[in-house]
Amino acid sequence: MSERDYKREYEQYHSQPQQMKERAMRNKWNRRLSPPAGKEIDHRRALRDGGSNDRSNLRFRSVSANRADNGHTKSANYHRAVWAAFADELAQLAQG
């Protein structure tokens, strides 16, 4: 697996005006609410599901729980396994 290209990721995603605005809002709430150690701010209703950055939609959650529950149906391990199987299949086809 190749190294993560953070510079490219920033240029293509994090530098976009909407992402910069959302990051500024997250930073603002982190300064205002000061989450306890090991916790971070979570949206009760995700922004992608129509939630808002209002105080009533925010809560503290453990870092591991918040990042594990990201709304995706497949885990990273699942995707790695699928790509590994695909690579194996390609290698077999290349060998004839």
C-alpha cells in the first residue's frame, strides 16, 4: 500500500471553500466547548443527513467511538480485502 499524499489531499479536498468553512466552524466549537481529554465533538444528526452546527445538535463522544461511527457501511478492512482480491485476480490473468 502506498504512502498517503497529504499535500495532494489538501489541494483537492481540504482547501475547498466549503471544507475550510466547515473546519472553521469545528474549530470554533472546540474552542467554545473545550471537550474533555479523550473526547471530541460529534453531531447528533450528521451534517450529510441534514444536521446543523447548532449547539443542540452537538455532543461529546469518545474519539474512538466518534471516528468508528462515520456513517460508512463498509469498513476500511473490507475495502482492502476487496482490492487485494482484485489484485490477485489481475495477477492470475496476467500469468495466463
